[in-house]
Amino acid sequence: EGIKEMYPEIESWYIGGHSLGGSMAATYLADNVEDFDGLVLLGSYSTADLSKENIKVLSVFGSEDKVMNKEKYDENKINLPEDFTEEIIDGGCHAYFGMYGEQEGDGTPTITNVEQIQKTAEIINIFIKK
């Protein structure tokens, strides 16, 4: 809180996060929707109901992600606006949204950590500019 006031020249704000951080960002957004233009979820999903909100939502996950609970992900899509954007990074895994090494239970990536981060940045950049 308070970051928007520190940068009044910025007109468009998004909140997001990876894994549990994405879920927490969505929960925060639900209570502060007027402060943001959108949400970016990385290997994550929203348990907060944002389905009626006028916001842009991007959901990105890796095809080899074995940490994110895909069943819960699918069940919670109902919490997102109907026009949300979903992007799957072919060969990506859960841990490669960061640089913290392998994560127990994750799938085997077929791209490098740097490639996944670069693809993620490109996807987010294109999404925000739409």
C-alpha cells in the first residue's frame, strides 16, 4: 500500500505473483479492485471472486508444471472474468518463474530457466500493451 502515491506519473497498475503469491495478490485485488487495471497469475489461480470485475487478467503456467494443482486451477477459473487470457509456456515448469532452483514434485522442464523468464516477460509485456 502507498506505492501508487510514490509514483503518480504511472497511470496503469497491475498486481500479480507466482504460486501462493499470485493467489494472495488476487485476494488483495478483490478488496482493492479500484486501484488496479489487472492481475497477472504465474503458476497460480484466484480463490477470490473477480468474475464481475472490470479488470484484465492474465494466467500463465508451464506445460510441465506439476506443483500447481491443475484441478483446483480449472475449478477456480470461474472466479476470473470470462475474457481472461491464458498462456501456457511449452516446456516450462513451476519453479522456473523464479531463480530458486528445482522444486520438489515439479515436472521436468524442456526449456531453460532463462528461456522461461524471457517468455514470461514477453507474454506479460504484450498483455499489458493490449
